[in-house]
Amino acid sequence: MPTFSARSLVLSGHDMRYTLTSYVLKAQYEATAAQNLLAFQTPYFEEYGPNIELKLLGTVGYLTFDPENIEAILSTRFEDFGLGSRGRAIHSFVGEGIFTQDGSAWQRSRRLLRRPFQRTEYQKLTGFCDFADRLVATLSSSNGVVDLQPLFSQYTLATTTALVFGQPAGSLNSASMKSFTESFDYAAKIGAFRIRLQDFYWLYTPSEYTKACTRVKLYAHRLVQQTLEGDKGKSSEKDEDGYSFIRDLRDEIKDPILVRDHLTNILLAGRDSTACLLSWTFFLLARHPDVLRRVQTEIQEVSGPGALRLYPPIPINVRIAKKTTWIPKGGGPDGRSPVLIRKGAGVGYAVYYMHRLKNLYGEDANDFRPERWEDRKLANIGWGYLPFSGGPRLCLGRDFALMEASCVIVKILQAFPNIRLPHGTPVVPVGEEKQAFTVFLSPAEGCKVLLK
């Protein structure tokens, strides 16, 4: 292990110790309330660089959006970092599962949850397109300005429920789905705030949060019960009828509560992450008609790198050092030496800002320009492009999500070639719009368009 000492990080003569004074905390709170926290932080991070030491009430933490450090946290030094208090902060929401576990429990959960995605990964697009067609039919009956964002959440919930769990999804407009969606959104919002409080998460537990979590778990419990009741009398051998996944869970872990929790974890990822990708894609296309014209013939490049680079579903994440360790960059006079991370210290990593680094993506890194991927200059971007995490915790549903998104984008653009931004809608620079930052990042004011 290299020898070095923890020090203030220096870049271009600037002291990179960023003391979170009461003034800064107040400004951060106001920016959060105004739904422009990431834009508020941008000039600070542009000035101080990709590796920052944070000090609050005598506690030291770190923030990085340096690709080499993120690779160390998520891959090469994976065993040195854990989730910290996250599991306790959102246990009442999602219970025990891949989003809350570390160590052997997480490994077991990941092995179990890999199965449904292996089963659906190479399916034909027919399954996705059936639900996309239903969404298009719903849109066809709409007039005037349409907010696509809630409809995308309903679409991704339906596809996850049907294609992963093997349960009929019901109507995209069903009352039960609407109730679940509202409870899920609220629980995710409060849960995300509790995560940011870290060890003090228990200070914020609104009574409505408890009720919302109960409703979410009841929805997942009903999925389990409906599946197992429909399974009665069937062969115990695995089949391809969609019921095998929940049966696998039931047979292996023997605990209906854990089965329910695993389903809730999948719902969190399967519903919100892809819905955010779809919302940001159409949010950007409606504001860039030149790109919209091209995307009607070149759908794949925009549904992938274009929107995901600027708006990764999880813009900022955190790991806690399980033992004293180090990350490879940020120390020394030039910021290229390792930095000591003591046991218990938090290290945030910000994919959102990494995806906007000009030394990686050019001077126009903040612009929506999907054609930047065409000339293969970014072919070896590696850890500089990370919309689905990386290392051992690489998103299990990555391919599922991209197929799901691509299918509905194509269907909508084919059905509504004149899709556009409503007249008079203000257009602000990319990244300066209002953003809803809960567990995932989504447009705070929806994705409103004219279709006809």
C-alpha cells in the first residue's frame, strides 16, 4: 500500500477543503427547495475540480467525479466500501434487498435477482411493444398539452410487473396503479432525504411516510400472493410462463416477507430509472427540434448515450469506508497522488458532474449533442461514462431497461411525428431546468409536449 498522508486537496492554487458553514448549508437548502441543487453546485465544482474534501461539524468526507476514483470505489477497491446507514434509512420502504445490503447478503440477493433478467434479456421486443402500443393508444385519445412523465412511470411499472414478475399489469390507467404510484413516489422522496441525513435518518419520519411505505409493501405482497395462488397445482419445475421467478424466491428463501422485499427492490429500479430516462429523452428532444428530426431515423444513439450522459438516473451516490483505505487521485500539489480515506468516512461520487467534464467530453460537454458519439472518439471512455453504475454492482436490468426505453421511443415518434414543445414554454440551458432529485433524477415540472 502506498505511503502518503491525508491533506487538503489543491488544484490551480485553490484550497479544496470545502467547509460546510451555516451560510453554505442554508444556500444548499434553498437550492434544494427551488429544485436546482445540482445547478447551484456546478460552479463550485467547476472551480475546485473533481476531488473535494468536505468538512461538517468536525466530520470529514469526500466528493469525487474523477473516473479513476470512481473506478476504485466501485470496482478495484470495492470490498473497502459499503452502503453505510442507507439500509436502515429506507428499510421501512424497500426492506432487505440489493439496494440496502452489503457483503454476503447482497451477493445472495444479486444471484437470485439475476435470474429474471437472464430469462427476459434475449426475449423478442414483442413483450415490450405490446405495452408500448397500449401507451400510444392512451396518448392518441389525448388532446392539447400532454405530460408524458406519469405515463412513462405507468408504462415501466406495467412492463416490470408483467415481464419480470409474470403478473398481469392491468390497465395503464387503473386506479390501483395510480394509488401505488403516488405512495411509491412519496416514499421515494422521503426515503432519499433520510439517506442524505445518514446516521441521523431517524430524525425525519413523517407519519405519511410510514403510511406510504405500508401501501407500497401491500402492493408487493399482493403480487406475491396472486402469483403463489396461481401457482397452486403447477409442477415444481421451472417454466417459462412468468411465475418461475417468484416461485424461485419462495422456494429458496422460505420467507414471504423477504420475497416481498426483493420485489419492492426490483420495482424501485425497474420503474423509476427507465421512466426517468424516457422523460429526459423527450424533455430534450422537444427542446432540440434539429436533433428530433435526426432521431426519427437514428433512434439508438439518442435513447442511449444522449440523454443518459446528461441525466444519469442516479446523479450522486455515496459509499462509506468499511476500513481505512485510499483512492488513487486527488492528493499532492497537482492532485494526481492518492488520498487516504479513514474508516467510517463517506465518499460521494457524482456521475452527473463526471458526465459533464470538459476534459472528457469537450468544451461543449454541457450541450445535448448526441452526434458526439459518432466519430468513435469516445469509444474508450471507460469509467467516464457510467449511467448504470459499474463493477460488482453493475445494474442487472441494464439491457432490459434499454430495450424497454428504445421500444417506446420508436413507437411514440412513429405515431406522433409532429411531437413538439408547447408554444410559450421557456427553454433554459441544459442542466438549469428544475429537477426533482429523490432516489432518481427527473424533470421537476414534468415532460409536457404537444403530440398532434
